Amino acid sequence: MKIPFFDQCVKYALQVKQIAGDSFKDTTMRAFQREATNPKNLTKMLSKEGIIIPTINGQLFGDTANEMVATFIVSVDETAGTVRLYVPESDEERDFTAEAFEGAWKKHNFACTTAFPADGKTYYPKLMDLSHIALPEGYEELREAIAENAHDMWARERQSEGWTLGTKRDDAKLETPDMVPYADLADSERQYDRVMAEDTLKLFMALGYKIVKA
């Protein structure tokens, strides 16, 4: 699905970063389509000279014609609790509260496109194209079971290292708010596990396997 204003946002982002080209294909940047992103990582991603093009609800911009639109995150001010976004329809930058922006982004499961400069040492993962594979009806229960198991494996591994529950992630104290049952995770966090589980099932199907419940 083509997201309104996506190409315009990419072109503007490259201009801001002073990178020649009108699309990521014109550059050496590593570009990724993300079905789910943790909004808490925005500042870290931007610190890596990253370009973030989220898919948000257009009502944030007063756009009643498009339920979803692309935007470009220019900067994040954690102290003020604001996010500066490029508004493609009016071709301008505007500040929004982080809460309003995340609310508009959450309506599309925090989906976005990200791109980072090639550093000459990070490898390029080559994944099988699964875009033509549709998960059959009735597989949702299996997907959720795999996702929950993946979270439980992660939690057990972290607990073996001494990690415990905390109000925010603190690597020094080994604390994280994600040390809770899968059902109690924020939806954005569950979406990470869902995407992994769904892609695993699609990979089985792409390789010619069938999953049959006994």
C-alpha cells in the first residue's frame, strides 16, 4: 500500500541530512520497512543519524482526506516533551506534543520506514521476501502462542542475568518495564513478538511446509 506523501517525506529528509538523491535507492543508506517500532527508542535512533518516516493518522495534521499519512521526524525534545515533524501537505515543520504524536502513530501500530548511513562494517541481512504470503484464517491463536513463548524465553534469559521489573529501562540497574507477562505488555511491545511469530509461520509456508493441528 502506497502511503500518501511518503516520497515527499523521504526527499525532504535527505535534503535536511544534506544527502544527494530523491529516494533511499539513490543513496548508500540502509533502509528498512518496520511494522512496529518502539517509540521510546526515537532519541537513540536519531543519535545514529537515522531517518525516521512514521505512518501516522492524518488527523494530527488536520488532514481529513487521509486516515494515514507519512511524516518525517525532524527532532525530539525530551525535556519539553515535544516532537518536531515535517508536515508534507503544507511543506513546513511543526512542533507537536509527544503524547499527541504517539497517539496518532499508535493508530497504525507504530509502523515506519527507517534508514541509517552505511558504516562499512555492519552486515546487510538478506531475508526471504514474504510479502506474497498471507497467513491463513485461524492461525492467529498459533501466532499469539509463539509470540508469548518468545517473550517468556526473553524474560527468563534476562532474569538469569539479574534483570528485574522497573518503571523504566535502566541498563545500569538491570531494570525494565517489560518484565511482565505477555498479556500485560504495551501493545507496541507485543507487536514486536507478533511480527516475529507471523513471519516465522509465513517462512514455513514459503518453504513448502504445512502446519496441521493434531
